[in-house]
Amino acid sequence: MHPLRAWLGRRDAFLVVLSTAIGLVIAYVDSQPTWDDTGITATMLLLTSALVSGVSARRPWLWAILIGAWIPIFEVSSAGWAGLIALGVTALGATVGHLVVTASRQA
């Protein structure tokens, strides 16, 4: 078995691919010159990171990075450091998703 798969597991390995794809799509749409709706982008980052983190119930930091890191990468030349706010939004979403699932399992 591949060491990465042993660390992640089958479900989380699928979620890595899914999270990366979702993050890339959101970053691509956000980087288009005709797209000027930061609220929708932030909401999509928040909801998708919360959902993926909730499904996984482990490693919220990983889902925040995989979903949110693409915005600063796509916009490093145009937005400067402002794109890093996306990482904060996804970190918040992933943490909330993780906490909701953890709290529901303990109840």
C-alpha cells in the first residue's frame, strides 16, 4: 500500500482529489476579469471547506489548504497579499465543519 494512502485512507484520498479540483475551479472562476463577486467566492470557499471537513472529520487544516491555496496562487500578480484572505476563510469553514461533526459525535 502506498504510504500516502495509508496515512489518508480511501475516503480522504478521494476528498484530496475532490478538494483540489473544487479549489482550482473556484480560483479559476474568481480570477476571470468578468467575475467581480467576492461574496459568492468567499461563501463557496467557506461552505465547501466546511462540507469536506465535515465529511472527513479529520485534518481540517488539510482541507483548508487544498481548497483555499489556489486563490493566492492564481492572483499573486494582481491582488498581491489580499488573496491570502481566502486561506483564512477556508480555515474558518474547515474548523467549523470539523467542530460540528465532533460535537455531534459526542452528543
